[in-house]
Amino acid sequence: MKKKFISMLALVSMLFIYGCTNLTENVLDEASVAGLSSRQAADGILAPVYARLPDIFLHTNYFNIQEISTDEAILPYRGGTDWGDNGIYLAMHQHTTTSTDPNLNNTWNLILQGVSRSITAINTLPTLNDAVTKTYLAEARGMRAYYSMLTLDLFGVVFVKDDVGATSTILRGDQAVEYIKSELLAVEPNLETTVGPGRLTKGAVWGLLARLYLNAAVYRDRYAAQFTFKSEDMDKVIEYTDKIISSGQYQLSRDFFSIFNSDNHDNKELIFAVDQRADLNGHNRMAYFSISGDQFPIPAYPLANGTDGPGITPDYYQSWAKAYAPKDPSVDPRFYKQNLTIYSNPADSCVAEADFNINRGILRGQQYGLIRRNGVFLKCPDGKYKVGKLFSDTRNRPTLAVNFTEQIDFSVAGSNYNTGYRVEKYEFSKKSVSGRNFGEADIVILRLADVYLMRAEAKLRKSGDAASALADVNTVRAARTATTPPPALSAMTLDLLFRERGFELYWEAQRRTDMIRFGKYEDTWTEKSNSNKMKRLFPIPQTAIDGASNLPGYLIQNESY
């Protein structure tokens, strides 16, 4: 079926019209195409429902919104020449984003196109005579609910309609929560269990329900001084996380970084993910976004380098350093994985192509890698690739070492190309057609470790059951046995759980939602002092407001924008 998805997606991909509030798209009726069976038509109708996910999860869209707005990531104006973009990344980090931010606009449009495509599928699939349509219909309706979760979380609104040509009803607060909940509950019985992680399954819906119930207190009263986590909501979080864990279908990975390898589609820890395999034209750029422009991870691609994008803030790094002091945080295998042995053995400076892999995790200090001169990698006399200290040659600064520093900020010195520890969580693809822009690693939306951590949080919030919460957290920590796992914790509080979510889920586009739920989004961190609680929501793009101007009072801008 995967191949059918691809061919049908190619057929229909050019037939969509960008829309905002009215969610209107013109879609070819695939069933009318000569020679197609009902099954082929069904495949072609469902494929576009998922097809917006890779664009939503592009590094400058959802990732930017969820990470650079937090204490975890910061993206300065590198060297005064790169990543300036009219200050939008500085504003995102400082919570001064405006309604004209192009990345917000892109994300809004893409999510609502996902909603629109879901509605089209919901209306079209019942006309086809194939047994698979029952499952596909459930997936399309469930994906509409997932896209609605995104608009609720980011912008505080949900658009509801069943007819593509109708005007949506806008829901907020408790009404929006109840609508999404009812949709997910309605589709769960008709979903499959074994077609994931790139498609919606029962396990994925259980996880989304758990996530919805966990954040319901925030969604019901967005600007509360203190959120009220209802006991019955926490019971539901525990119920749905129990379902996932007891199903036996998913498994915590022994090797933490294998969860983010380019072949992670079959990793048993993944529950729901953006399918990015090569034959689906995957194009995630997570592997090259953060690292240096002088880091070249693949010998076969002398143009595949990093972008000197975001680094982690000193505040976030210190959460690791303080947790493990006096030991180095690398005692936790989630923090760092050494692949280049030149770090530990300076004599090992010639590496065979098949053995060359850059280090993973949080990268600090002097970086080593392939040495490139005039567009060609240098080789040793034995034909292996020369590996040595890296300098900022691509930036025309050959004396500036690629030596990542803890300090990074918006000052001239703090915005240089070497500032900030970097993140290489997702693996560069060695088979991709470019080695750079077309990453093959599935982008994680939901995985089993998060399920354990959600259950731990619900137990703490419901009854203060620290012992059970501690057991769940330590289960996740103890699972990483490919190397020495991190030491077990001896106590558990909400603050420690927040820290643990930061250690486990960094760079996975969850930080903003977590910070809001834990009451930390108004805190002060590197280059951010804005404590306005109205910034818990982003502005509705001005283009959407303008587009709805013919309906007075229909789409109201979020407060403070």
C-alpha cells in the first residue's frame, strides 16, 4: 500500500489550493480517474491527509515555534550575516513575535490544509466500495482531530465543520477540548494496531488522548495563574498510558540515539511519527539544522554540511550540569554519543568511509571531522578520509575553530559561528539523494518514553504518588542499556519530572507545551525576560484575520497581539 500512496499522492498533490480560515481546497475526485480501483482511489484520498505533516514539522515551522520560543533553543544572527531573517528568530525566543511572522503563517496554513484534506477524505471515502475505507475514514477523522490539537495548542482555536464548502464553527477552551476528545474516541474502535508509526493507530490515539487530558487544564483556562488539573483528567491519562504500556506492542529502545537514526521507522519505541523514508520523499532537515557549516557528516556528499543554526541555551545546559555534578553530564547516554574516536584517540585521524559517523547528542568544544579543501575531502595515503580539527573555512574565517562554547546570546560575540553547544539528535541519512535536505529519519510525534513520563506526571498531579511516578521515570532511564544507563533517581517531584522530560525529549518539539503546563514559560532565561502570560498563545496570522474580514467578529485576534 505504501507504493500506492506514493503514486496517488503524485497524482493529486498539485490540485490543492492554499487556504486559511475557510479551509477550502479543490480536490480531484480520484474515483473518477479511469482505471483506478476503489482501493487505489481510497489510497489516493487518504495520502494527502498525512502529506502535510513533513512540511509542518520542517525545522523552521513547528520545531521553531515549539523549541526556539523556549529555554532549550536559541538562534542568534550568526556572524551578522546568517539567520537574520528580519529578526523573527530573535523575536520568537524573546516572546515578541508578531502576527506577520512568516513561519507562523506557514505553520497555520499547513495545519489548516491538513484539516481541509481530512474533511475531503471524510466526505469522499464513504462513496468507495472497498473494505479498507472504514479504517481510512477513521484515520482521516482522527487526523482532523490531531491537526485540531495543534491549532488549539498553538493558537487557542479549533475549526469545526463537516462540509468543505461550509464556514467553520470556531471553538475555544473547554468546548474545543471536548470536541477533540469526542472525535478521537469515535475513531479508536475502527483503527488498526499494526500500520504505524507513520499512520494513525489505536496506540497513537491512546497517546493523543493522554496528551489531551494532560494538557486539558491549560486549554480550558489558558491564562490561569495556576492550572487546575482535574483528578478525573489524570485518571484518563493513566488509563490511556496503561493501555499503551500493557499492549506489549511497543518497547523502550536500548540505544537512545537509535530512536532517531535514519532507519528508525521500525524502531519499537515509536508510536506515531512523520514518515520520512526515502521512497516517500522524506525531507526533514533536523540533522543539519544545528551543526556547523564546517561539519560534513557524509563523505559521499562534499556539499552536505550544517547551517550553524540554533544552539542550546546555557540555562538548559546547566540543568544537565547541575543534575550530574561533579560528574560530567555525558554519564547519561541521552546527552552524548561519541562516534568519532579521534576524541579519545588523537592518533586515529584516518577513517574509512563506511566507519565515519559524526557524534550525536549535545556537541561541546572542539569539533573534529572531514577536512575539505576546494570542495574535496582530503585523504590519507591509505585512501581513508582525513579527520582533524575543524575551522570555519566555509565562513571565510579559517582561524576561527569550530569550538562550540557554552555561552551564546544575541550580542556580537555571542552570535559568532562557534557559539552555543549544538544538537545532533537525528541522524544524517547516508542514502538520501542530497545527504542534507532529504533526511530519512521519521520525525517523532509520540513515543513510549513520553507515555511513561505522562503517566508519572498524572500520578504526581492526581495524588502525589511520588513512588509510582519515580518507578516510571526510572524504567525509562534504566532501559538505555546499549551503554551504561544513567543512574536511577531516588526521589521524584514535579520539578524533577520537568527536568527529566527535558533530558529525554529535548529537540522533539515538546518544550513549549511542557513549559506552559509546568508554569515555567514566563520565567527568565538567556535573552528572554518577557513574563507576559498572554504569550502562551501565538498570534493568529494577519493574513487569516484579513481573510475573514468579511465576517465581522468571526476570527478575533488573540489578546496582546
